[in-house]
Amino acid sequence: MPFTIVRQDITKMKVDAIVNAANTELQIGGGVCGAIFRAAGAQELQAACDQLAPIKTGEAVITPGFALPAKFVIHAAGPVYSRYSAEQSEQLLRSAYLNSLQLAVANQCESIAFPLISSGIYGYPKAEALQVATAAIRGFLADHDLDVYLAVVDQAIIVVSEKLLEAVDGYLDTNYAEKSFEAIKSKLPDGDGLIFTEALYDCYGPVAAPSRPGIDDLVGNLDESFSYMLLKLIDAKGMTDVEVYKRANLDRKLFSKIRTGKGYMPSKRTAIALAIALELTIDETNDLLKRAGYALSRSQKFDVIIEYFIINGKYNIFEINEVLFKYDQPLLGG
């Protein structure tokens, strides 16, 4: 059920279904639409589309994937932004996503990849198109298990608030070892005989936040395994398994493996995603990570970004992933 933003050519994705940002006549077009037709085999795909055309804006239909790695192509007609009011455009775009997702489930698909529908020649502002897409997908995933990908061309499509980016960048300036070391070294006078090395910075760099009670004050015993501790934390937080793996943006099968596998160790990103889902403090997060053999490090940009969100009590994993994507870092969950 994870939702992941990827920089990838949608025509090369090995998923059960890819979505074509189609026109209502289901004719080959430009951009992503043209690329999908050519990769599938334009003649065969057009013949299949002709049997289903026309469709209305907001609707979706499904055809075989032909020469594509994907089994199916779902053709979703998004709105031309200038033809409708902002409210109508949003409703129609949301319908295009939801109808596509429902078709995928009806055809026993376990994975689906979308482009950012209507954000090209149809003129839908990219930032707003992304908001509609993520809201529709996340709402659907609350009740369904499906791997959903949003395939984008570059990072510029992801628009994070300037206030949040400034806050994260400021935190990186202070706490990310590489940036902080360079910033401090640049302020030292030349030729004063001072020796300032990264080793010294590690000793005298930013002081960690005051220690708070860790996981053990909540659930006990340092020697328990990651899986056992995870279950105790879920109970202690009064949460359900479904709530946790969905909030962690994890696949149900992976969560089940972690939950039932004795001695099973998740990846670091998966362990962090679970800490985020459980809304653990930074000390609790570090305690949980240690049980899987990991730690947060000030020498890793990814880790410092995660630390920023946890220390500031921001636990929306999709917002965190948007920031990680902006900084070209691996995403949580999935």
C-alpha cells in the first residue's frame, strides 16, 4: 500500500498498470501520452482505445499494456484547466485519479504508476495538481492495499513550502556535520595556527538535546528484539497494526514479516518509518533503531532531516518524503 514519488520513465516501470494522461477521444497525443502509445505499440494500443472512445473528463478506461512492461494501461482523462472553474477542475482531476485506482483494484492489480495528470499541455498548475493527486491517492489507500507510484520528471515538480524548506535548511546548517564543519572553518582567521579538524568538530560540535526518558521507561527491557519491542510499542500507543503500517507507508506483507518473523531485521528506512508512524521522540527513535542495529548520525543528511522532523513533532510521512525528495534523499516506506 505504499505511495512513492519516483523520478522514472513511466513506460519502463514494471508495475501491473500505468496510467495514461489521456484525451477524451483516447487518441495518441504528445508528451507522456505519446510516449506510452509508442512504447506499447501505437497501432495496437490505438485500436484498443478506439473501441472504448470517447470518454468523459474525469473518467478512466483500461486496455492491455501490449509491449509495455505493465500488464495494463489505464487511460484517465484529466481536465483542461482553462475550461473549468478551479473547483470543477479539482473535482474532475480527483475523479480521474480515483476512477483509475478503482479500475486497478477491479482488475486485481497490486501496483500502479501515475504521471502528474493534466499538469502538461492541459495547464493545471503543477503544485496544485500534485496536491490533488496526493490527497486522492492517500484517501484511497486508507481503505485499500495497493502500491502506488507517482512518476515525475524532476524535483521541481515537488513544491514544498518555503517556510518548511528554510527551517530544514537552517537545521542542516547547524546540525549536519559536513555543512557545519565547513561553515565554522570558513569563519576562522587565516594563519592563526589553529588546527580545526572534523575530529575536533565531532568532539565540540552541536550539543545534543537534553536526554529524555527512552523507550524502556515506556515498555521496559533493553534486551527485547526489534519485532517484540515494536508490538509492545503499538499496544502502548493504543494503535492497531493497520493504522501503524499505513501511517508508516509500508506494504502489509512487509509489516507482517516484521511482526511475525523472529529475529527479522528491517532496513533502516523501514525502522525509521515505523518510528514516525508511532510518533516516537528522538530518544525513543534511537532506542528502537538500536534494536535493529542502526543509529541516526549527524554525518548523514538523510538522518539529520529525519531528526529535524521528529524533534519538531512533525510526523506526516508524506510531508517528510516530499522534503527528502527535494534534497535528493531516499524516501521512507515502500
